[in-house]
Amino acid sequence: MELEEELIKIKQNKKRLLNKSLKAPDREDWLWNVVLDECDREIKRLSGKIYGWNIRAGKIRRSDKYIDLEEIKKIPVTDILGEPERGSYYKCLWHNEKTPSLYLNKKENYLFCFGCGRNFSVIDAVMAKENIDFKEAIRLLNKYFF
């Protein structure tokens, strides 16, 4: 129970930090990204302890079945989000905006938002679009693509 409370507290802090970073654009963007990335790592670590995930060397083991994260990250972003609205740009999944600023790099298969300065993988895109955690995003991608 203690780990679950800590996980909830970290998720709330991440949401608060994200809101602050969007309201104060004059602050150093790279510093906010470092703090938010650290929150993401801690959320994944605690989720692993709570739900029994064993994350090592890019593989997740769950009841004798290995899921290769690198294979999941190779799923084309366009399969998840559809075709971009304008050229190679989507509207960002993390903040509201009028014009698309989320750039799709098809060669590297990742997204970058020029509005909030965040990088997204396919897993991050599913987490943001469906409003689910890391474990559920992996499970969903594994179910539909493998």
C-alpha cells in the first residue's frame, strides 16, 4: 500500500510540474524536461514493483513472456495517431493548442513538440492519447500489433 501511495504522489507532482512548466514559458525548458523525465522513470520503477514487472535490458518479463520494448517502439506512429493534420505535424497530446506543433520524424519514428519541448515515442503517444499508464500501454500495443 505504501508503494501505491508513493506512486500516486509522484503522478500528482508530475501533473503539477507539467502545468507549471506550461504556465511559465520563460523558465529553462531543458530543466523542466529533466525533472519530468525523472518523474517518468520513477513512475515506471514504482509501477514495476507494484505490478510485478521486471524491466531489464529493454525487455519486460511478465509470466514467462518477454516483450521487447525496441520492437514495440518500431511500431509506426501513424498507426497510432493516423496521418498528420498538416504535413508532418499533429496537435500536441500533452497541451491544448490551436495550430499543430507536434512534429513527426518518420525516419526515426518519434514525435517532438515545439510547444512544450517534449519527445514522444510510440509508447508515450499511446499513454497520452488513451490516458493510461506505461504497463497498460505496453499491454495494448502488444495485443494489437504482436
